[in-house]
Amino acid sequence: MMCDLVVAFVYISNLFDSNMAMIVLFVGFSYTYLGTKMTVWTAKKRRRRNKAAVRQHRVHSFDLAILTFTYVADRIKDRKRSDS
């Protein structure tokens, strides 16, 4: 990424003046800096959200298993009642 900024600096300083190249360089460094800071800042929140989603999925899976077991047990009871 830094190579891209250096190439942009050289190209724009040849195409325009050095002030425009400095602006592009500043914007590029600012974008890179803010991108890294935002990634680090949101990483903890993303981890917490993923853990909560996994926990919620486990609860739903467990509830589904209980419902399935209950349904099957009720069906067996109904068959026994209808047979007798």
C-alpha cells in the first residue's frame, strides 16, 4: 500500500505540482491510518457479536432438539393409546 502512495506521489507531482501530490499523499496516509484504527476498534465488537450469535444458535438448537424429542414422545404415547 505504501508503494502505491509513493507511485501516486511521483506521478501526480509530475502531472501537476508538488502541492497536489502532497494532498494526495496526506489523504492516502489518513485513509490508511483511519482504516487500521477502525478495524482494530470494531474487532472486539465483531468478536462479541459472533460469540453471542453462536450462543444463540446453541440455545435454538437445544430448544429444537427438546421439541423434536417431545413431539416424538407424544406420538409414541398417542400410538399406545390408540392401540389399546
